[in-house]
Amino acid sequence: MKRQPSIDIVRGIVMIIMALDHVRDLMHVDSITQSPTDLTTTSPLLFFTRFITHLCAPTFVFLAGTSVYLSLQNKNNVSETRKFLLKRGIWLVVLEFTIVNFGLFFDIGFHSLLFEVIAAIGFGFIILSVLLKIRSQTLGIIGLFILFFHNLTPLIPFAENSILKTALAPLFSPIVFPFSGRAFIMGYPPIPWLGIMLVGFATGKFFEWNEKKRKQLFTKIGLSALVLFIIIRFVNIYGDSALWTIQKDAVFTFLSFMNVTKYPPSLLFCLVTLGIMFLLLAFAERFSSGIQKVTLVYGKVPLFYFVVHFYVIHLLTLLMLFAQGFSFSQFEFASGTFGRPKGIESGLSLWLIYLIWIFVVVLLYKPCQWFGKYKSEHKYWWLQYI
């Protein structure tokens, strides 16, 4: 089965969007002290700057599952695919806690060990390697069950300090484990994200259909997910831990309606983000040739782009701090503020964040194009892990 361009196009789109969120995280003037989804302090533009980037992580995880299915069909070898998934899963978890964490914090002491999307994908690969012999439809049903019902886990009446609760809580909910002056932060609880990956794996079979038939199906799925999101959200009883409320005006009431929970990814978060993703997949190959050309460059080398873009953004953050008059002795790396001093205002306004985002994406175009070409022309074993 040949490589599916729609997957790389959509992955490229969300990778471009992802850089906006990370530039905002590291460089926006209010990113250290305020949440962009806090309706008491945010603005509509800042809210949607954050909201649009919600699309990224679920799309990465979903398409990682889809890619596993397609790879399995190409190799037609469960044993070989299982071994590769296991090794790549372990590699991604190690990569998260070393190169990715350092790129995020620039903290040589690793005072914060953050389990985020790369480790969540790695965990998913490890679990999926064990489940490969199960029918894809069954795995899809399991994935949907997780997405629709994992929000109920906080209602399970575990004893407060029980071993079972201690063991299961990090798998379903964000949690912080302090140790030796450091902290392990479960930012991406792996079970909900595994549900997304399993649904992505089961969806892989639809890429065996012709483009027209696949487009019709993905359009129906995408629209159905968005309609279901609106219905469940309007009822305001289930699907997200944060209920929407009437705000000071219609705009902020709408923001409250759209303010869904990513940590962990709620049912409503999954419906709205994956609904949009399905629509992008449906029409990706109908986009203009220019859009396809650009997005394919990034979409074919997702891990390379992910790692490099963090280092570029963080170096720009340090340059920003020097330009704003800070000395290196004032930088704080161990506190989780990316080098920015606590208690002293630093950072850039939102319009500059957008300019730097565009600069970062453009800057990485040629390196990604070079690495994609290098990867396609060489068959070294280590390239399949990057």
C-alpha cells in the first residue's frame, strides 16, 4: 500500500499550528502567570490561539495509530511489526524524558520530568504491540469505549489511600509525583490517549478505499462528531469536567461553551478535535497544490520537526530575554519557567508571538525538506526511529 498523502498533509497542518502554541508557551508575556483559557483574564484572540492548537495532540496520536495499521498491512508480518512497535515505543518514552524534556526546559538538572505527547505515543505503541492480533474493529470499539467513558473513572469509589487508586490514577488523570527535589509530571495520562490511538488504528482500513468513497465517509464522521459535540455540550451534564456557563456577554459565553478539557482529553475535547481532523482528512487531497507541497514537507518528518522546533523556540526565548535586559545569572531553568525569571515581567505581546511563529515555521522548512529527502534516499536502520 502506497503512502497516503492526506495523512502527511493533515499531520503537516497540525505541526505548523503546534509551533504557535509552543512559541506562545515560552515567549508570551502572560504565559507564565495566566492560562489562555481562563475566562476571567483571557481575550477572545488569546483563547482561540490556544484552542486551535488543541487539534494537534489528538491528531498526532490518532494518525500514529493509523500509520501502525498501514505499516502492518504493508509488511503483512505481525511478529516483525510487534518487535518494531515495542522498540520504537520504548525509544519514544526515553526520548521524551531526555532530549524533548531538555529542549523544553533547558534544565540540565532535569528537575521536571514531563510525560507528554511523545511518551503517550510511545506508551500506545508498546500496548498496541501486544494487541496486534486482535481484529482492528475490536480495537476500535475498545478505543471508543475509552473515549466515551474514561471521564467516569473519578466516580469509582476507591479508598482514599488505596494501592489500586495510587496505581490507576496516573493512567487516567494528570498528577505530580515529587521526589528528591524533583517532580514527575503526568501531563498526558496514557489510557485516554491510548483510546485515541486505537480508534486511529481501526480507521486505517478506510485508507484502503478509493479517495471518493473515503472522502464521503470521513465527511460524515467529521460532521457527526461535531453535531454530537454540540448536543452533548448543550445538555451540559456529561462529557467534560468543566461545564459551560453564561458569561458577561455572548462572545465569552461562546468561549465558555468551547472551553473543553485537554488534561485528560475529555469526550467533548475528542469529539471537536477529531471531528475537525476527519474533515481535514476528507478534503486534504483537494487542497491547492501549494498547500499540499508545503504541508507534506513537515508532515513527512514529524519527529524531526517536533524535536528541532523546541530547541529553535527555546534559543529564541533566551535571545528575547537578553534583548529585554536580563543577564544569564537571572535565568531560571529549574523552576519550569523555561529560563524566564519568576516575579519579573518578561515576554512578548501576542502579535509578536504570531510573527515569531511564522519565522520558526519558515526557518524549519529547508531542514525538514532536506531530512525528508535524506530519509527517502537512505535505508539506515536508525532512520525509522526518527
